[in-house]
Amino acid sequence: MNFFYRAFLNVKGKKGRTILLILVLSAILLFVLAGIIIQNAATTAVNNAKKSSGATVTLSANRSNAFKKLRQQKSKNPTLSLASVSVKTAKKIGNSDYVKAYNITNSTSVNAKSFDAIKTSSSSQSNQMSGPGGKSSSSSSSSQGDISLSGVTSTSQVSSFTSGTSKIKSGRGINASDAGTNNVVIETELAKQNSISVGDTITVKDTDKNIHKFKVVGIYKSSSTSSQTGGMGQTDPSNTIYSSYALVNSIKGTTSAESVTYTISNPSKAAAFITAAKKSINTSKLSLTKDDSTYRSLLTPLNNVKSFAQKIVILVSVAGTIILTLIVVLMIRERRYEIGVLLSLGEKRWKVIAQFFAEMVMIMVVSIAVAGAGGKFVGDAVGKQLVNQTTTTTSTTTNTTTDNSQNGQPGGGGGAQMANNGGGGQQQSTQASSQQLQKLSTSISVVSLVQLGAFGLAIILLAILIGSIGILRLQPKKILIS
């Protein structure tokens, strides 16, 4: 009689044993499937993190070498000389396949003419307006204006806008199509103080006394509280006007930029991009700095979840193998007489073992269906608990790090600056990590079921091989006589 047919008859005839084995194997495969689901979800989330978070590489002056040369100067008044980035070179590097987008930045200062700049005083009378044309407070410096003109390729790629510190409130931001125009975006407080709206024209005067007219195409809101130190004392952040870098270059009379920030399409390829980009620059004058902190902050908790899921699969598989092995051993003891009859009739030992394996495979098919029906619920429950635990741990670690950083700052001013900058960046990374964790999709796919089937076959095969060792030593005559 064919051992497949004998296996089917045994599974059908021994209903109690079959149901017990289905329940045991279903429980094992249920937790294996939960681990597989969470592991696959974490892997997908890691791939999504690579696409969404993005690393940046900044091309700017090599300050380390610049300061070395400064210390080597023998003059009484040594001057720090920082190299600029050629726009042509910046665009050439930006054509790399690794680059998703790039932002050329340059800045200069101008003086308000048709409107009033916001004047910040260090005394109790702060946030006062300067006089008409920005002249009545104190005499303006010939080398420093009261308005900071920040030239960019696109405001959407500026760190303050990507982090949410600055937001467009009306109109639009600066984009690549604004190159060659006099379009600008101003801060909402500066606009309110001077009754400026989108579509208006404002006039400024550069440090060489040349007059320039700008068209306001957008108004943004900045939540930054830090001030910049300039020629006229403290400059309020509201005095920052964004324009195309090309407009700044035309005012400064240059074809170079202060820095270029490249957004890498795949953060893991940032190092390869830097290696390729170094071939196009003089590394003694310019340097490339990588910033993939957001990607790393996303990667850590996701990898923790993935690692925990892998441990679940391994532990449950080992435990399942041990449990099934014990059941097989007991089943073989129970069926010693049946085995003895088969062997005495000339049945080969490997076919007897294959019969047991076929029986377990039939049971496994039903168990996979049961596990598939309940795996989504178990995966959701385990995944949710794991995500909450990981999120809490990450938040606690970040808050502790932030508190330690603030406490380590000398004086209140340094601590406040750390809270506004470093602490805020860490909190944003933590928020991004939490959001990515909450997006884990613990759904059952065909791939998950195929993986579950492979694990199930491996568990059954090991259990049968280990549990059937005794069959090889059985003597049919002794079994039948006893």
C-alpha cells in the first residue's frame, strides 16, 4: 500500500490525535507568522525610510585648512580666507545619479529703503522699528546692511522650511524658475509692520549704494527666536528675505556660492556620492560634509523591531521543533506495533518515516490556514506592543540626551541655543522615528505565507528525523512477539 495513502487514512481515522496536532502546530506557526509579519513590515519600513528621510551632503569651504593657513600667516592682522563654490561645478556635481535635488545658497546684506527693517535692541526696549528708510536709529555700517538677503535655489529645500521652523503663509516660496528674476519672499512680521502684501514691490540699497527693486511673491512665518549679530547689533530673524541665489550673485557681482546642499536619493549611497564628488573639487579648499542623522534616527528603532521579530521567529521555531519532536517520539511509541507489522511485511524504513512526514505535512496545511486566519490579529497585537515599547525607549533616550546637552552649556544663553537648535533637531528626529514606527503595515502577504510554509516544513522535518531515530533500531520480530 502506498505510504501516502496510509498517511491519509491515519490522519482521517485518528481524529482526536489529528485535532491535537493541528492545535499544537497552529499555535507554533501562529507566532512564527507574527514574527515574519513584523520582520517584513520592519524591512519595508527601512526601505521607505531610505526614500523618505534622505541624507544631505553639504559642499562648502574647508574651514579646517583655512584656519591652518590663518595660523601660518606672519602678518599682524591675519585674515581668514574661505573658498567659495563655483556654481558651474555645483551644477555638474548635482547631475549625479545619487542626487535627488540640490540647493545652492549665497547671502549678502542690504539696507531697507522703501520700508523699515525691524531693529532688535539688547536693552528692555526690544523689537523697535528703525527710522524711515532704516536710518534713524544708528548710523548704518558701510559694510553691513540691516536686511539679510538669503539666496537659494528653492526655499522648500532650506533646513528651516523642511524642519517646519519656517512656513509659507501666503503666496509661494522661491523655486528654480525664479533664477534671473527679482522675486523675493519676506517674513510675516516684517510684512505686517510695513503693510507689505504679495505682489508689492520693495526697494533696497546695497552696500555700494546701488538701488534694487524686489517683487514680493510670498510671505513666510518663522518661529525662530534666535538673533544674528550684524554690523548694527542684533538682527531680528524677521529681517531675513529669501531670493534666488542668482539675484544675490548679481548684487555681489560673483558667479560663486557660499555652499551647496545635495539631497541624496538613497542615504546609504551618501559615501559613494562623496567619493565621486571629490574628483570634481579641490579638497584642500572645499569639503563635503554628510548629514544623515534623520535617516540614522529612523533606522535604529526600525532595526530594533526587525531584530526582535527575528528573535521571535528563531525562539518559536526552536521551541516548536522540540515540542513536535516529543510528540513524534510519543506517537512512535504508541504505534510500535503498526511499525513492526509494516517492517515485517517488507516495508522499507525510510517509507515508514516518510509516512509520518506526509501525515505531518497534511496537518501543517490545515495549521497554516488556521495561523493565516489569526496571524494578522496576533501580529497587530505584538507589533503594537513592540512599537510602543520602542517609541518610549527612544523618546526617553532622546530627552535624557537633550537634558544633558542643555545642562552642559555654560550659562543660560548657551542652553537656550541648544534647546532651540540641537534639542529641536533631536526631537524632530524622534518624531520622525515615531511616525515611521506607527506606519508599520502588519499585513499578511503571499510571501509571508510562503515563508511560513518553509519554516513549517523545516520544523516538521527536524522533528520527524530526530523523533524517528528509534525506528532505525527497531526489530520487527521482537515487537510482534512482545
